[in-house]
Amino acid sequence: MIDFSWREDLSESFGKVKRPVAEIFVKDKAGNWRALTMIVDSGADASVINRSFGELFGHDLEKGRPIKIKGFGEQEIAAYVHNMRLKIGEDELDAKVVIADIEKGPNVLGRKDIFNVFEIQFKNIAECTRFIK
């Protein structure tokens, strides 16, 4: 079991907000583990990172499987599915991670390949997210 404290951010619409985040590690193409803070999103089908992080981890964006993703609304964003090795706490796992062809946007830890390994609890009063293997 591992707990991740929520991060306080500034929202243009709501002022100070607490967001459920997790600091995970991604193994880059050179075999090095790199820390990455991601928003934990139970409504996201898959984990998504932006192009600059994908490139930082050594992935050639267009070598992944091309898809289109949408958030709110109908605007589609070009994206590519890549296989990545992740570490959450002491647990390592392989996951399909979507690299969005955008520079801005949050890095999101979604359900695909994550929520079937961990039970995720959003502890609102304690302001933390708990991952239980």
C-alpha cells in the first residue's frame, strides 16, 4: 500500500484546488527510471502524457499506434499508444501509455493497465490517494 498526498494547484475557475496526484517512475529507452507526477483520473480510459515527456523518455512519437483522443467536447487530438514500463511504489508493471501530440496538458494516470493491478482509493478527508496491490 502506498499513499500519495494531493497537490494544491491554482484553478482559473475555482481558485486553490487539491488534485489527486501520484509520483510514478517511467523507465526510459536508455533503461533509467525517471520520476513523473500524474493526476490520478478514474474517468480516463488510459494514461496520457504530452509529447515532450514522451520524447524525454526516448519514444519516437509516431512509432506508436496512432489514435485520436478527446477530453471534454468534440475536439480530437492526435496521439500514439506506446508500451512503457512503470513503477508505482515498489511495484513494476507494463502499461500502454498514450503520448498526445500536444505540448501542454496534464499528465494523467488512467484506468488501462493500472486500475486492474491496484485498488485505488480517493481519501478526500485525508487528501491522499491510496494504491493497494
